[in-house]
Amino acid sequence: MRSGPVLISAAVMALGATLKEHPYRHLIDTLKDGNLKFFNPCKLDDPRYDKLPLSIRVLLEAAIRNCDGFYTKEEDVQNILDWQQQQQRAEVPFSPARILLQDFTGIPAMVDLAAMRDAVAKHGVDPDLVNPKCPTDLIVDHSLQIDYSKCAIQNAPNPGGGDSPNPSQPPSRSAAARPPSRGGSQCGGQRGSCSKAACSDPPTSSGRPASVQQIENTPLLCPFHLQPVSEVETALKNQEMELQRNKERLHFFKWCSRAFKNVNVVPPDVGTVHQVNLEYLSRVVQVSDDLIYPDSVVGTDSHTTMINGLGILGWGVGGIECEAVMLGQPVSLTLPQVVGCKLVGCINPLATSIDIVLGITKHLRQAGISGKFVEFFGPGVSQLSAPDRTTIANMCPEYNATISFFPVDHVTLEHFKKTNFTEKKLELLESYMKAVNLFRSYEESSEEPQFSEVIEINLSSMVPHVSGPKRPQDRVAVSSMKEDFQSCLNEKVGFKGFHVSKEKQDTRVPFLHCGQEYQLVHGSVVIAAVISCTNNCNPSVMLTAGLLAKKAVEAGLVVKPYIRTSLAPGSGMVTHYLNASGVLPYFNQLGFEVIGYGCATCVGNTAPLPEAVVDAIKKGDLVACGVLSGNRHFEGRLCDCVRANYLASPPLVVAYAIAGTVGIDFEKEPLGSTSEGKEVYLRDIWPSREEVQQTEEDTIISSIFKDLRRRMEKGNTFWNKIECPDSRLFPWDHKSTYIRSPPFFSKLGKEIPAPQSIENAHALLFLGDKVTTDHISPAGSIARVSAAAKYLQSKRLTPREFNSYGARRGNDAVMTRGTFASIKLHNRFIGKTGPKTLHIPSGQTLDVFEAADRYQRDGTPLIILAGKDYGSGNSRDWVAKGPYLLGVRAVIAESFEKLHRKQLVGMGIMPLQFLSGQNADTLELSGKERFSIALPESLSPGQQLAVKTSKGTSFCVTALFDSEVDVIFFQHGGLLRYVARTVVNNSPRAGPAAAECSA
């Protein structure tokens, strides 16, 4: 059983005076230049090493380098080396090279560390001992909301406000300075300019029609947009609102960057966490104190896996796990199986990388690879560019793999030649990777390692698909989209169906918008978003969308003005290459304006739909649609009234926006007509793969990455002007509704408390299958009738000042009230969806928080009953913190998502699984019983526990502790209390071990 100090320096174990004592010092080698040392596993002279998958070789190198005899033992190294026999059996540690945080999940991690400083200080311990030991990058990217879009200033400074413009807002100067729209009719013609002149104008000297030439120079405006704003102003105004709205959070982040060592904060408006990680932070190899080793990362976002596309091992973990790694503790994992994914065949010229991604996702999901590593090999891999690979790697959460790893090869090197890597860096990278056999040549089959199993995928079989209308795994071929949506209308309400009666399927609801009449039907598109996650790291996909937009504008096609369109690039790099390639003005012309940099629509931060559109949807009870190029689209996530949401590639988002409906057969039906009445089909404007690749080669150049570096180093004026105190303890503002010291360390003693059995607990919730982290963890805007809203109103805040749950993630009072507040939560106690539950003693139906609060005031412990796949979806630490603060002691379910199971343990909540063949129904549980669970003095992984009910019945459950480390965390009351208690017990006052705890 591992126990002891948490803050141990891996670097110290590998270098300096202790280097001579390192158990693997005989593996130390030197690169040709003689200046850098490295641990060379090849010197083990063990034939098993060359047969290991390359992802496992990275784990092995980290174990060798960090072998300290405590957290990482020689036994762990041997287990990894013997991977063929030990996979799925041995538990091994992994110490990543760095930590990646985004502000939504990063702020609670940093708030916890600040609160931990307070806790250890109360025991007379130096708070400076609490510092991230592992280099930590925190990217502020999730606070962006769409307040300004489509050249219209929205009334409310947060989602949920009104749709009409602010009458007190004066017209913008740029609007007054611009010439009026030229040619054509207004508001029904082209978006932005409202001109139908299209390409009928005579060409200019540049070869473009005059109307198109004007798009690039002086964007034309719609006279019905009451507060016109240019594209540049749209982004700036959203950024300005973001900075003002989140002033308290940014103040805290600024303090963190100064108070904590080893913390680098990337300010707002630089880029999303994924883009910054790919474009700026990625190193492939790390150099520290003359020691070179592979780059690796864990982050508080499930899409950290994107980095595996560059040959950098990394995956997402919960915030509390990241906090442990930040303090020097390795990630603990069961040695995984590695599935070899062999790619063969040639890519269909009409298929985008998104089609390849979704095709591979389908194959891997069907293969049942949950919790496994996937490593790609075969001749088809060399056809994929580095952006293609990162996009594929990003989709790991959708097929439940831990990672999808693309080893470094010549394509990776070519990619880094286009970035900010110097020739010297590239030579160093290549020299080291080849020295430790981490470099791949996919043409050499003799280099292929041994895998747990091999799946072969033919790339030529990939055809364009979308996913939806409710789950990302439900793929639909674009050619079958029209009939599939019709079948969704017919099917009973479920994972795909909406159960619309036959007589109502042809319902048409007319409405007025911008002075013109339109109609909505089932399948009408009302949201079309090219957003910052998943796709924008891939230039070919975004350029395909841009070239499609260009050809659409040139053909005279338009997007109806009531459709909420937006373009939220992942970073300035995306805007740079869209602008450099000349396609950005055409995006603007169709209404896809740059609204800012950060997560927006995908996390529920979209602007409100026009009231006329909402009224029409409600009047006809229509199944309206959203189409987005993201990776999450659970029902109701984008907007409460938009029930069908489809994931699509960026060019298909543009195509469906132009069509205005998902009920279209692109092969047989035109997108629209030219001004001469000629029908235009999708095939007429779809750019060829050669055209896209040529544009990509011409625009993706080193200056793009230099621009990001400039933005990184410059920051922004608002951030640079923020002042913060120079103190070791954070000065909490008790009036703040954004940042609050959490109660996780209350009554923290030095000794481990005795096990406390659960006596006469009530079930707070009685849930079914597929309860996702979206159902559990607060996300998106704060509903005006929610428990969180009541709390904020008690603090004298108006609905316009609520902001989002993500922005208030540093306030436990808001987040606890938002736990299980999803409108799509189906609680069997209630019998319908909504954030309500039954308070069993009184029989009253209450908000989940209000019921939990009553139970806690009565001293009643709580459990949750659930079905299969509890906790699936994105990694979020509040899916465990929220239930913990609600008073939940255990969750009894048929099965759990592995990462969420770890998160529950990390907060001291027991994940208990029904025995095989049993569930709440087979055991005839109503959920209204009282439950008692006796805990033995000594717990062990996988131990069975007895559950007794007030009906006199009993049943057994399995305690899902994966390892002895999990048991230790649970016994301490969670990982946070374990870390804090260890720091206190190993402080300078406690003995000489304090040196190891020093930051």
C-alpha cells in the first residue's frame, strides 16, 4: 500500500546528487552532441522493448526516469516491460511532463489549492509548501459568451436575456461611416450586405466581380440590423464583455500566476486550451536540467487526447486527479490493453477528415475498446496530415478509448517545420526519438509492434456523415439524412425518436423576421455554428468550409437571416489562415462572423434565438434543428427549444445553413438557385481535395504560429492592467459570488478518521441508464428559476448578471445548487424530466438542492440509485464535488464510466455496483426505502459489501476501488484531504521529511 509524502520531485530523483543512486543509472545515455543526457530503455537489452507499442514505451521511459522506490518502484518498471503478460492486471504509475488546465475546470483546482494553503496554515505549516510540483499551464478560454453576433448587439450581456437590441446603445461609428448597401433588395438577399447582385456585376481588375471585391474591402450591412457592428467589432465587443464579466475570476488567476510557482496562466482571447496546447505548448520532447525525455501531459479536459495526434502521450483526468499530479503524485492506471488500428486504402476525395474521424469512431465504438489505448499503424497513416491526426485523436471520448496515439514520423516532423520549431530543435527531436525507438516508419512492417488486438479500417470506405439528433454515436450518412430525420419523427421518444404524429409532421408555422415572412417546419435549421472545439485545429476542414462559402456566395446563395450563425475559431491562427486564404469575407457574407475565441455554442453559451423563431417553434411544437461542428450535442444543450442537434463537419454546417433544413437530399435536391434561376447543387460548390490541399499549403506557414506566439507574449491590455496582492494566502472577498473558499478542508485533523458506516440513508435520486456528466455537473447558462438563481438573487444580482455555471465554477455555493439541475434529468421519483426530486419524509417535490439541504439539516445521509453507464461524458470534477457537498455518501449503479468512478473515490464517495444480473428493478427497490451499508475496518479493492433496507431485505454490491491507492483516498475522506493531511504531517514541524514537501 502506497502512503507517505505527496510532494516528491521527480527531477530531483533523476538528477543531481541522487543520480548516482538511481536504480536505472546504467541506462543513462548521451546524445551525439554530448550536452544532453537521457534514460535509454534500449540499453535494457531486452527483446520485449522493441515489441512494445510505442505508447507503452513512453510509459516505460517515464517509470524508469521517475523510479524513486516509493511512488514508482522497480516492480512497476518490470510490469510495464512485461506488458504482454501484465496488461489489464498490473497497476502502474505515470508521471506526466506537464499539466494542462482550462479555466472552467482549472479554476476549482486552483481555488482548492488556495484553500489548502489556508488549511495547512491553520496547523502552523508554511503555506508555500502547497505549490504545483509539475509544470502547470492554465488557459483562460471557456468564459466567452456570444453577446454580439450577426452584426446585431444583443440586449442581455449573458445567454437567457432578451433578443431585442439595447435602445440606449448608440449606433457604432463604423456603421455610420460605412456606405449604404448597394444593389438588390434588402433582408432576404445576401447576409450582411442584403444584396442580391451576387456575381452578376462586371469583374474588376482582380478578376472578381465587383460585388465580391466589395466584400473584402468594405463589408456591406443589412438595414434591418438595428445596431450594425463589423466582424472585427463583433469579436472585440464579445472580448470586452468577457473581460468585464469575469473580472473577479481573472483577478484570482492573476494572483495564482504570481503566488504559485510552476504556474503559467494564458490570458483570455489568445485561443482555446486545445489550440494553445497544439500550437504553443507542444514540445514532443522536453529538456530540463540537461535531461531530455518525451513530452507528455494530463489535463482537466477530456479533449487533452488531441495531443496524441502529434506523438505526445496525454489524456484527460478529473480536476482532483490533476491537483494530485500538480503536487507531485503520479497518475495511477491499470496497465492498458493497446488496440492496433491498421489503416489501409486511399481516402475518398469527397471525404473530409471529419468523415474519417466519425468513420473510425464508429468502428472503434463497435469494437468495444472502452478504457483501452489505441495506436495507429499501417500504410494509410501516412496519408493523414498532422491536423487530421489530432482531430481523430480528439474524438477519444466518443469511443471511450483512453488515447488514440499516432507515433512520431516524417509527417510529424514536416508539421513542426511549419511551426515555430527551429532546425536545431527538429534535429534534436528526431535524434532523440530515433535513439529510444520512438520514431516510426509506417512503410516498414518489420517495425510493427505487438498489440493486444488489431482492427483494420479501409479509408476508401469513408463517406460523409453527420451525428445525431441526440447522441454523437448515432451516425447518419448524409445521403440518408432526409429519410433518417423522417424516421426520427415517427419513432417513439428515445435516443433518436421524437414521436410526432403523422398529421402534425407537415405542420408549417409562418412568422415575421426583419420585416419579411418565413416558415418553419420540422427539421428547420435555426442554429448553425462552426465552433472552437474539435474541428478548427484542422486547417483542411475549415478551408473546405471557407471555399464552400466562397463558391456559394459567387453562385448567389444565401442563408436565411433568422438562423443563429456563428464562427468561433479556436485561436487567432484559424482567423489568420482563413483571412490569408481569402475565404473569411465569404464566411461573413453568409452570416458566419467571428464572434470571439473560446468555447461558446458547444457549452450552451449561444445567444438567444429571435423571439419570433422561438414562438413559431412553440406554436407548432416543432422539432427545430441545430447543426454544429463540435463534439457534444445532447438534447437541449444548445437551446431548450432546439430538440434535434447534429454534429457535422464545418462545410456541412455551412451547407445545411444555406439549405435551411436537415430534410434535404443533397444528391437530388438543390441548395438554392442563382439570380438567373439556375439550380445549384452541393456538388456544384463542393471544393476538390486537391484545391483544399493547395490552399492549405499556401496559407499554413510559420507566420501563423509566430502570430500565436506574439499573442501569447503580448497578452491583452485588460489582463496586463489587472492588479493583485503579493501575498501567500489569497485574500478571499466574502461578498464575491465568483470566488469562494470551499469547505473541503473543514475540521481537517492530522489523523485518518475511522471508517463510518452508512446508516438509514435515503435515496436523493432514483435514476435510469446513461446518466451523463451533462445531467450531473452544472454547465451553460443559469436558469432563472433554478436553485442557483435563487442564491444569486439573494446576493442582489439580476438575471443579466448571473453569467454561466462555468464562469462561477469557483463558487461552491453556486455549483452545489447547480448539481443535477439539468432540464433533461429523468428522475424515476418524479416520472418526468427536470431538476426535481422527491423529499421522501415529507412527500414534497423539491429542487434537488432543496431536498438535499433538508436531509443534511436532519442529519440524514444520502445515496443515489442509478442504472447503466452512470457518469459517461466529459470529465468534470464537479460531477463528484457537487454530490459530495449535497451529502451523497455512495452511488449504487449497474455500471459506471471509469473516469467518473475515479472522481467519486477522489471525493470520498463510494461507487458501488450491483452484482451481475441485478439492478434496482430485479431487487424490487422503490427507492423510498432507507439503506444501511456497513463498512469493515479494513477495505480492499473490489470488496463486496452488504446493503440492508428498511423493508428487511438485503443485497450485495461491489465496492469499485481499483487499487489500494483508491482505498487510501477514500479512508482519508477524498484526495484533497489526503494531500492536505500529508503536507501537514510532513511539515518542518513534523520532522525532516519537510524538505521533500518543499516547493
